[in-house]
Amino acid sequence: MRLIERLEMNDEPFLFSHRFETAETDWDMFHSHQGLELLLVLEGEGQVLMERKLYPLHAGRLIVFQPYQLHRVQMRASDVTYVRSVVVYDPAVVDTYLQPFPLLRHWARWFWKGRLPKQVFTLEGTTLEAFVLLYDRAKPMIYQTAGAEKLEHFLLFLLALLPLIRSACLPLPQPGGTDEETALRAIRHAESIMEWIERHYREPFDLGRLADELHLSPHHVSHLFREDTGLSVTDYLTARRMKEACLLLGSTDLPVQAVAREIGLSNDSYFTQLFKRKLGVTPREYRNQATNSRGTVHQP
């Protein structure tokens, strides 16, 4: 059984689903994925299995799942519909957007990579209201936009959500705390590989360089990544490059040739063929569609 869920985010490094409902059926999901997931239960009853521990789920529960953390969510069919809000984001991508906010970025990295003292929280009263209000306000802006504008709305939402989690649930351990409080969790090789790709996908790809910097052999890199994700390293690299290409095509007036260079590809013809194979349209056709839907991008 493949337990690592392939999180299909297309040209967006996140998923946002608010007040999603499942009625009259049991819900049983056992998986993990490369994103950091925040599950907010609004209605329903059940349980979550995480790190060999069972936690009851009910309205007001907020659960944090770090990347590659196996978890099983079971909700019982009852008169109460299972209603939840789910946010999943790629922390390696979001990290680059947090550069202007050094304190929040420091906390967000610990939230991503640290050994968290607690991952299941009960939100009540005004605290729960603050979370739900934040999601309610963000929903129409995220749902009704696309491309770069949608990403901006999500990032603004996250810039409000992360400080709320920090203050209400998980303050950063103080300097001089115990080793247990400040230790980093064990990072899977696949996660380290994806971080490396995030730093270098704009450059020509060199598997040997990646392997050397992670102190692994090229064969070991490829094997470990496929074992964890079900993807080859080049498949993941291509998906990341296509994601960035979509963002650039939809939010800038860079010529197609320049977009290819920005994502580490020197052959314009190959870029066009690859883009069409992966997305079903050429880069120019994609840009035209973005222009027609938003009217903000100009064809070069």
C-alpha cells in the first residue's frame, strides 16, 4: 500500500477547503503527504490515530500534521454531518514568502521541522470564533480567484493564521528550554530532497550534485524518493518547474523563452513540448486563458 499521498496542487503550493461536508457515511482516511496539514473539525465525532496514539475528534478540534506524518482520521456516521476545514501547504515554498517577517518565519520553520510538544488542540469560545471568522473571510477571496491573485489571498490568510496558531496553541519554546522542547524531528530523505529541489529548481538539474550534498549515492537518492512518494526525482522536479511556469505565465509579461530560463530550462522548444504534455496546452495558450479569465496579463 502506498501511504504517501500525492498532493496534486497543480500551479498552487497549497490546498484550501472550508466547511467541507461528508454526510451519512463513515469517513476513514489513512495517509501522509509532503504538505503541512491543518485540520479544523467544525461538526461530527470520531478519532484520529497519530504517533500510535488515539485522540477523540469533535467540534473545535484543531490537528496539526507535519510533512510525512502518517495519520488516520475516522469519523462515525451519525445524525451530525462531518464538517471540517482543511489547509495544506508546501512549507518549503511558503518559507520563501516569509522572508520579510523574520520572527514569524523562525516560528514557522519550527512549526514545520520541530518536535512539537502537542499537535491536537481544543479551540473554544472567542478563540474558536477567531479561527472560523478568519476562514470565513478568506474563503470567497481564495475560491473566486486564480493564479497569482489566488496565491496572494492564500498567503495573506496564512500570514494571519500562523500567528493565531502561535499565540493560541504553540508558542515558540524559549531559549534555554529542554532538549525535548527544542529538538528537530527526524526529517525523511524525501523531504530533504524536495527542499534541495526548492532551492535549485531554477538551475540545470544535476542528480550527482544533489546526491553529494545530501551525502547519498545517486541511486540511493532515486530509490528513497520513489519509495516515499511514488514519484521519480525528475517527475517531482518537472512538476515544481511547471508550477512556477504557470505562476510566471499568469502573473508577468515575461516572454515564454524567459520563463523557460527562469525555471532552469535552456531549450525553448523542449519547454513548450513539456508544458503541453503536462498541462494539455502550450505556454502561450495558457497565458491567453489567464488573460481571458482575469484580463491582467499581456501577451508578449
